[in-house]
Amino acid sequence: MYAIWIAWGNLYIQEAARAAATLKEHMPDVTTCLFTCADFHEGFDRVGAVSGRRGGQPWYTTLVRWCYESLELIPDGQKCLYFDTDVHIIAPVYDLYHLLDKYDIIGAHAPIRLTQPLTPMPIEIPNAFPELNIGVLGFNNNKRIKELFCDWQFKQVSGLYGNNDQRSLRAALWENDDVNLYVLPPEYNFRFGFGGFLGRPAKILHGRTKTLKKLTEKVTTNVVMKSWIRGDLK
């Protein structure tokens, strides 16, 4: 079982290390990995080198490319969870790895569903097939995922999807219909900055906060069919 962060720049690498520490607190047997082009080796079980940023390549395109490159550094057949650097794991989530016994890739819907709905898409995709938020993704390192990530990278660098890596992943998932996808409930990727709804206590918080302990109490105590408006959970 692997947990993956991809980061460059000291601030983001340090943030990723804090995120990895929250995972280790609840799941100490999971192998934490940082993939970066910087020299940094603290707070992770493994550090892998990926190629540096290419001149003029924006961060969102670089991230997609590094996601693809990271697959070559993880043993084939392994179950992986990818996290953004601003994620906080506040409960064990072994069940996500269990889901990967059955599904190729898992993720939660983006809170806004379609982040650029007015921009014409190169291919027609139903609105009922919205974007996944890529800040928490689970996947098996298998042939289908490698082909999916290769297509994701191709679509992103094409420039047809703008500065939005979720739009290109949505298109890749739609076209790669041999990939077995499962959509997670929001407690596994709770974007608290948008407010939102929880049917059960949150397990993974996604966003930046200076009051993590207080926030954790709000989204885990007496949480049954509870909602918040935007700004409630700052």
C-alpha cells in the first residue's frame, strides 16, 4: 500500500510532509512517497526523482506529467492513494485500499462538478458525468491506469482543456471505458472551504486551515446528515 505526494518548492514539500504525518498517525504501515525534482528527503519513507519542469510548462500540466511518471517508480500491481499537499487524513482509510481490490480508480466528485461548464469541450460528455477532484485519488498501478494517465497527459498538453487538469481527466475517464471507476462519498475528500454536506463523519479534509483540531471536531462530532454553507468551516 502506497500513499503518494507530488510537490516542488520548499513550501509545498513541507506541506506534503505534514500531510504524510497525518496519514502515518492513523495508518503507520502505509509506505509514504514523495515524487519531486527537488532535494528533500525528510518525512517520507521513499523519495523518487521525476524530471524537472519544462520551460514555460504551467504547474497543472507538470502535475499531470509527474503523475504519469510516478507510475514508473511504483512496483506494478501496487495499490496507491494520491493526495494533494493540503490534505489532512483524520481517520484510518484502509477501506480505500480495499476498494482497489475491485476498482481501477476511485475519487470523489469535485464540489462544483463542472469547473468550466461554459467552455466548449472537444468531445461531448454528459453533464451527469462530472469531474473528479484530483486532490484524493486511489488507483491500481496496472496497464489500464497507465494507459489512462498517458491519455490524461496527452489531453492536458493538447491545450484543448485550458488550465484545468480535472477537465482533461474527465475526458480521459469518459473515453477509456475499460477503466473501472468508483465515485467516493464526500467524507473521503471533504473540501471544507466550499461548505458541503456529510452523511457521516469526515475522514479526509482537503484545504488549508490554521485550526485543524477545531475543524476536525466540527466535522466528526455528531455528524449525521449535516450541512454547512461556504465559509462556515474556515
